[in-house]
Amino acid sequence: MCSSDLLDRARELIVEAGYADGLTLQMNVVDLAEQRRMGVLFQNNLEQIGVTLEVTNLGWARMVEVMSNQETAPHISVLHASADMADESKTLGDYFGTGSGYNWAYYSNPLVDRLLAEARLEKSFEATGPFITAVEAIVVADAPYIYAGSQTRVVVLRKEICGYL
């Protein structure tokens, strides 16, 4: 399907969903140049299918406050997600576990929660592999997030440190 066909189909889906007169969504970004540019990009893209996107720039503390309550959270927000340790079950739990702090999509899947809990009981990275692979397959299929970009990170380590990356 070419891009014009996809845009036409998106417009049709919006009408089918009951928004023939238009749809307005809210998006919060942290007041950083990169995130402001992302907001403009989303606005321009959504405008092509008849969706108005209102973007609000917030400081980090206010963003966390707003996102910590589903009642105050906007439709879309930007979160730079990264692993803070070499434990896949913890990192995945932070972003996909029901009720976890950085699960700003308010995603909840009992099977994902169970698999992550089981992975945390394992004593080796090798033993957690099947659980992590299953969780990744589920969240990719469920698509609770839009992955808009990925930063290249440079990590400098002494040559004696092995198996980190």
C-alpha cells in the first residue's frame, strides 16, 4: 500500500470511529528542543488525516506529575525510555508492567505481568530469556507505544569489562 492509500484509509477509519467532524488530541512534551520538534512533526502528520493535535510543553517535574494520574494524562506524551540496568525483566516491567511508574500508556496485560514476575525469579540471564522473548512478542503485537526514534548511545568501558553490550 502506498502512503496516499494509507492516508486515505486512516481518514476512513477516523470517520468510521465517529469523528467525521474532526478529532482533537492532546500531547505533552518536556520543554526540550528535540521533543518540541517531535510535537510539531506529530501535528503535521496528524493534520493530514484531519486530526488536530494540541501540544503542551512542560517541565520534567510537571510532566511526571501529570502522567502519574490517568485522569490528567494527555492522549500522547513523549518519554525517552532506556534501560537503567542490565535486567530485562526490570526494564520491561518499568514500561509495560501494570501500574508501574513509567508505564505512561497505562498498558495492562495480566500475561505480561505474570511472565515478568516469573522472569524475576530466575537466577541467570539465560533462564530469563524465554520469558523476556514472550513479553517482547506480546507488547509488540499489542503496540501500546509509538517508537518515534532511538538515540545512538556511546558507552566507554575498560577492556577488562566483558559482556556488557
